[in-house]
Amino acid sequence: MQQIDTIIKNALAEDIHTGDITTSALQLTSGRISGFLKAKEDMVVCGLKVAKRVFEILDPGTAFSSEVADGDFVPSGRVIARMTGDASLLLQGERVALNLMQRMSGVATLTAKFVKAVEGTGARIVDTRKTTPGLRVLEKYAVRAGGGINHRTGLYDGVLIKENHIAAAGGISAAISRARAYIPHTLKIEIETENLDDVREALQAGADIIMLDNMNNAEMKEAVAIIAGRAVVEASGGVNLSTVRGIAETGVDIISVGALTHSAPSMDISMLLDRQ
């Protein structure tokens, strides 16, 4: 919660800065007013607790009630939450609450489309570190709300040896050997491979997870056969809604999709206050 509060407070400070000139100019009288949040397009909604927290930080007395839950599909026009609070403070929190919810709902909605596309294959959709700086915790939560799963959170919680690491370490086998000697037994080692020879070397060196990077479907299918269940197989690169089903049908275990967070369009949500 502290990390989320920090995100919200930074966003509020950016928007309000020295004060809300508009609400001050209108000289809004102190008093409570009611309003609601409404979906303006079909979406998987996400970020309701975050929106609630925005208004609570500005006014602890704000009453906020959700009419749906994160991860629910809602049609355009659906009221998704109602709130009552001080008029000027609700207005000051409006844009931050909407920006965060719209972003999170966009990630959840796109994730749900990818999850639907691979349904029945056994492959799972995972995210990457290609997130909006400062919003990773929110965007990764949104991936889960959309039915996906999280890859590592950052550089600190998983070993993922990529092309540049391999070059710096002197090769696949050397990189895996160094990592294995350093990490505790509780951590797994994932390594990126670019061709079938890399796959064989990674398998021989004892990789726990083998990433097939930018391979075509025929190569991936052969790699899955070579690995034969001795390591988790991840597909990465060139993944979109048109290609993901074919990738899943090669037999890979997980498919990482950077687009879930770096290319998800924000959903359209509005806040409307009742007229006084």
C-alpha cells in the first residue's frame, strides 16, 4: 500500500502543484456531493481500489463503493463505482483517478484478449519488464486482473540471462555455470536462446527455463521436442494477437508479451458529479 500511495501522491502533486485554480475561482462551498464512474467503452475494468485511494488521500471522509470488481468485463455505459465527498476534492482527484484506472483497465483488457486467444492450448500469457516507469506494480497487477501471470518483477527477483549477458560472460554454458555457483538453490535460471544449437547447449548446461527468442513456429516446435519437459519453455518476440495462437500450439509453456504493458491503449472512463 505504501508504494501505491507514493505513486498516487506523486501524481496528485504533479497535477495540483500549488493549487487547483479552477475550483478556487468557482468558490465552491464546502459540502458533500455524489457522483459516479462510468465505462465509456467495453473493457475489463481494473484499478477500482486505486481510484478509491486517490479520493481517500485527498479526503479521508470520501465514501467510495464499487459496483463491479477488478477483472470483470463491463460493457460501455456501465456504472462501475459511486462516490460521495467534498466537491472540490473530488474534482481535484478526478484526473489522477481516471488516468490510473484507464491505464490499468487498458492493460487488463489487452491481457484478457491474449489469454482468450490461447485458450485450450495449455500455454500461459506472461508480462515483461517493459512497463511505464514508476507504474510497474500497478501494470503487473492489471495483467493478473486480465487473466495473465507475472514474469519477474525486476532485476532483483529472478535470474534471466540474455544476449548481452551471454556475450559478457563468454557463452551460454559459462553464464549458466557462473550463475549456478552464485545463486541459492531456491532460485531458477532462465536463459535466452536464438537457435536450436543454443537450446541444446542451454539444456546441457542445466538451465531451468529456456527462452526461445524470435524463433519461427517450426523452430519452436522442434525446440519443445528437444527439451522434452526437462526445462520450462518460454516463447518471446514477435508476439501479437495474430501470431499468439500459432505460437501456443507449438507446445511452449509460457509466452511473454511486452505489448501487454508497453502498447496497451488506455480505456475510456468518465467521472460525472450530480448537479446541485
